[in-house]
Amino acid sequence: MTNQVYGKLYDESSKKERISIEQMNRGSALIWTLVSALIIFLIWAPFQQGLFNGQQLEFERPIYWAVIWSAALLLLCVAAFVKHMRITDRREITAVWVWLLPLTYILSLFSAVSHYMAMDMILIMCANAAFFSIGVFLLQHHAANRVMRAALLWTTYIVVIYGFINWFGQRLFAGSLVGWFTRIVSNGVYTDAVMTDSNGLRLASVFQYANTYAAFLMAMLFAVLFTAVRSRKWYDTLIHGFMLVPIILSIALTLSRGGLIMLPVVFIILLLFLKPAQQLVWIINLMLSVIISLIVLDPITQLGLSLNQVYNGADALKGWALLIGASAVNAALIWLVGKFLQPLFERKFKRWSSRRMASLWLPLGGVLAVAVLGFLIVGTGLRNTLPENMRTRVENINFQQHSVLERITFYKDAMKMVADYPVLGGGGGAWAVLYEKYQNNPYISNQTHNYFLQYLDETGIVGLLILLSFLIYVFYQYIRSYYRIEDEEKKHAHFFYFLIAFSILMHSLLDFNMSYVYISILVFFALGGMAAAIGAKPLFGKKAAEGTKTSNAEGSGTGYPAIYTAAAAVIAIVLVITAGRYLASIKASQEASQLLQGAEQINYEEVREPLDRALDIRPTYPATVSQLAALLQGVYNSTQDVRYLNEAESRLTDVLKKESHSKELIAQLASVYMMKNDQQSSFMQYANNLDKFTWDMNWYNQVIMQAANLGYQAFGQGDFESQKMYAQHGSDAYDKMVAGVEHLKTLPEGQLQGREFSITPQTALSAGKAKYFAGQPEEAASVLKGLLTDDYSNPENLETARWYLIALTKTGQEDQEVYDKLIKADPSAKEQIESLSAIEF
């Protein structure tokens, strides 16, 4: 009897310890410490340029700090919830599955075309996985979930208001607000918060890139719209209704065509998840906000354009008054809709909502409405109501517009890369490193403008399949749970996160939003929020759902939470150590840069010390190795001690084993060889790597001109084998260049070429010489003839005529007119023509 009671009490005690997270009534000190740290991170991260992964040293420092943040937050999370984890159910298994994503980047390290970029992406994906895991566990907790939703909204409002401070010309004030915790502020101004491109001024706020800001705003617009409709307190409804107008105006001021196209598409898809009454309220609220925004859009646009040229306090005040007034009117209207229309619609449509397919009718009508509205704006005079800069962007929305054609080109070129790196990809940063090899024309873009294609390039088919299977599982299980939950409050507790993740991923089909680590972390945290809503059934079998005695007892009897916690702790420690070491390396490298910039006379030993510290940590980091090589070259120029050049050569050769596609390092090694008077090795650096930079005009020029010079030297030495080898390199490079110029003529009319790519007279002259020494006198004569002018006082024209006649004589032909003009201008040319054309090789 005693044993039975004891056993019963023990069983209940065990279950009490292992209650599920969503059954927790209160949060521990660890949970609220985690929430507080997350909020601080959400305020800090956007102002670090959105943690953009720009694949350069100046972008890396805040990213490494974000990795350390993510590791610390992960440790807090597992410590807070280890007693409540179950891991093996359909919900929490995703917190294990997500770690396969950084694993794919680790596997791609074996075929990585850039070691340092690949390592950076491993760290970034670990940060993403950490935030997903935090989302899975933390957002099951009802109180923490509510606080995090509010935190995401309020940090968004901070970013939006900050954007308007810059738009209204108050850039110094904006810089003073955040300059103490971000390096982006330069000369007192947050750089490119209002960016400038061929379209004029565009609002970019903290991201410095208008299109990503538009993607972020679109996601948060739907989150705010959802929250305004769901708010039960009148002041919450007023606050969120107030912010709808600034968000919509900000989207318009980004001038993002992708945002304007994707917004209605995503909105219509999202309506499918709502009941008819909710759909109607969403549509009314959005239309009200859009109409009020359009009323003040033109004056706010014009004020912003003028204030960013010349600041005027009165005009700035007028801009703020328009913005606040329009927002206040909208807030009142949103409150009235929620107070009177929303209850009415819910009563009227209650019976209709229970019908099958009831949620389809309004979205289908929305498609028609969007089509009609699009036609009115693009095809009629209604577009004239828009500001001129926005009207121009809207009028240019078509499939023959240059940004559309360029994106299609990016996508085709990305698939070419896949053919060479199909299974595991080219590692993190593969596109940025390799795109010049595969590009169709000489554009400049370190991003593919499509998250999934970039992921495919970096991790191969294996990586993309794992990513897609993970996303499909999370979305499928979330949507399945969403439709099975009857309780409206519970149903919508995580819909907020679905809105964010789905919106940004959709927009990321057209742009590189996920290259902003803040955005990718936000998406994975939101995906974790979605996973937190998945029904907590066992992964296999048909046992009772979460909250039952079966599942609780089952969860308490496993050791998986302890194993997961230990693994998370190990991962967190590795992340902290690795990111910390990389930060130390960057700090040392920046110390050297400051010494180089600040001193009139460089102290070699003083500069060398921090560079050695940096390289002890990351011996093949390109920027630091390049810095050291430049220092060694400078010391050689002063001392003529070849040991310095030998060390520079050794350092560059070693790093190129890991960074074999680095244009800067290859060119620097070529310059070291040139300083050593090893012209052949210098030339071969350019010639052997020409295929990696197929649209770099300067690279072709180096190959062709050096080939001609070295071929001529070998000819003078009687080394006909070397002569032909050099000359053939130059001849082939010229033929490839000619083919490239002809290819560019076939580009669609609306597509921009990109960088200049043309054949200069000097390049053509060198090519003519190269073809002559390659044993192609007919082709040489043809190239050179096209360069001739009637100005025989010009030394370049004299040289061209001389080599033209040498090549022509070699073929047994003559051009008496050119010959007479040349001899008249330069009688000594006669002997050169006769002697050079007579030599057989």
C-alpha cells in the first residue's frame, strides 16, 4: 500500500517536472533574461546595416558579434527550457533538423572556392539555426510569445520612424541617436539611409538598400495589420493603426518595383488563411491606409527630396505634421472599423464562414481588384496622381525592363555554376567569387537576387533539398495545425510569425534580402514561431496529442533533452571561440590599417606586429595577406632586399590555394613577379586566369599587351617556341574579346550591358603584333588595317602602319598607298619592314 502511494506520488512529481512549455503558467528568471536579451539584440542588429554580409572585412565585425549573441542566447534558451523539452515530437524535432542547414555548409567547405567566405556562411547559418531553435522553445510560452510579438512590432516602428527622420533631412540628429553603438555613422550621418541611384533618392533607412527595406516593410505591414485587427484594447488598435500609414508611405518611398509587385500577391495568398469577416476587415483597413497614404504621398515625397538637398526646419516640421496628421486620422478610422464594422461582419458572415471554400471568394475577388487597379494606375491617367519619381518607376513595370532582364540573366548564370558544382556546391560566397566566370555580360552583382538559387550555388543539390524539405515540413505542419485548431486565440497566437516568414521568403525570390543577417535571423526566428504552433504529437505513431498524460510521461522518460542541451552548449562554445578569434583578427588588421594611414613615414616593425597577430589567427585571410604583401613590396622598394619580395610571393601563393579566384590577390602576385623581373611568371598569372574573369576588359588588355611584348622579346632572342606560345595566348584572348563585343550587341534592348567592354586601339595594336608572332600574318594585317588613320604625325599610327605592312609583306601582298605615306613620315621604317618580314619562324 505504501509502495503504491509512493509510486503514484513519484509519477506525478516526474510529470510535473516535465510539463510542456506551453503549459507553463509563469516564466522563470532565465526566460525573462532571454526575452530581455532578445529585445536588446532586435534593437541593436538593424542599425548595423542590417548585418549585411557584404563579403568584405568592414561588414564582418558586427556579424561576428551577432554570432556571439546567438550563441549566448541559445545557451540561455536551453538552460531555461531543458526541463520542459521533449525533442522527439513533431514540433520540437525541428530544433534538431534545422542544424542540418549549417551542416550542409560545413560539407560544402570541402569544395569551397573561398575558404573565408565559406567559414563566414557556416557561422551565419549556425546563428540562423540558433534563432530558429530559440523560436521553437521560447514561443511556445504564451507570455513570452506575447512580449516577443510586441517587441518585433516596436523595433519595426523604431526603424520606420528612423527612416523618416532621415527622409525629412534631419540626418545629423539621426546620426547622433545611434552613432554611439554603430560604425555605420560617418561624419555624423547614418550612411545611405536615403540612398541615391539612377532613379533618384530612395528611402532605405537602416538597411542602406531600398529593396530589402521594402521586403522588411511588406512583412511587417501584414504583421501590423493583423495585430491591429486582433487587438482587444482600444489604445493598441490606435497605435498599430497609426503606424500603418508610415509603413505604407515608406514602401512607396523605397521606389521598389519588386515590393509593389509582391505586396498584392502575398496579401491575396494570406487572405486565404482568414475567415470572410476577417478578410473583409483586412481589406477595408488596408484600403483606408493606402488611400490616406496616397493623399499625403506627393507632398511628403517632394518635401523629402528638397530637404535632402537643403535642410529647412519649417519644411521638416510641415512634413512631420502631414505624416502625424494622416496617421492619426487613419488610427481613428481603424479603431472605428474594429469597434463597429468588425463585430457586424462577424455576425453577418458567421454562417457563411462555416461553409467549405468560403475563404476563397474574397481573395478571388481581390485578384480581379488588383488587376483592375494595376490597369488603372499603369494604363490610364490615374498614374499622374503619383509623384514623378514613383510614376516613372510604375510606368517601367514590364518584363522588358532592365532589372527584370538582369535578374533573368543572373538566374541563368547561377544555373551554369550548378553544372560545375552540382552536389555540394561551391561553398559559402560561391556566387560572389565565381559569377565573373559564368556571367553572360559584364554586370556587377555579388548577389544572385534569389535566395534559393544562391543557396543552390553554395550548397549544391544536397543543400537545397535539405533546405526545401525543412521549409516544406515547417509550413505544411504549421498550416495543418492552423486549420485543425478550433480556438481562435490559439490559432492566431503564431500566425504573426507566419506572416513575417512567408512574406520575406516570397520577396526573396526576387532579391537578396537573406544576405542581410538580421533579415535571415528574423525569418528563422519566425519559422521557429511557426514550428512552435505545430501539434506536439509523437513523430511516429498515433499516440495522444500534447498535454495528455501519455505524452507527458513519454517525454519525461527520455534523455534527448539532456543530449540536445549538451550538443547546443558545445555548438555555442565553438561559435563563441571562433567568432571571438575572428574579431581579434579583424581588430589587429584594423590596427595595422590605422598605422599605415596615420603615419607619414611607415615603421615596418610597428605595422608588421598587428598583421602577424591577425595572420596567426587567420593565416589565409585575403585582406590581411594582401595588406602584408603590399607592406613587404613597399619595404622592398626602399631597401631592394629581395627577401621581402620572396616572403610576399610565398604568402600570396599560400593564400591562393584557398582563394584561387581572388582577382586582387592574383593581380598582386603578378605585380610581385614583375618587381622580381620575372615577366614570364607575371604574364602567366594573367593568362592562366583569364577564363575566371571573362568580362574584365583590363584583364584582357594585360594578357594581350604582355603577350605582344614578350613575344617580341622572344623573337629578338631567337626563341621561336616561347615566341609562339606567348603570341598564341594574346591572339586567343583577342579573338575571345572580339566575340564578346559581338555578343553584347545581341542583348535585349532593355538590358544594360554593365561595365565597359570594348577593344581600345592600343589593345588592337598589341593583338595585331601577337597574331603576327603567332604565325597568323593575314589576321594580323586585317586587325591592324582597321586601326589606320591618315594622321602620320601620330606615333601610334606610325607603329600601326609599320606592323601592318610587316604582316602584309609576310603574306606576299602590299599596300603601296600606306607604304608611301609611312616612308614619307618615317624613312627608317623601310629597313624595319624588310628585315622583320624576311625572318622565318
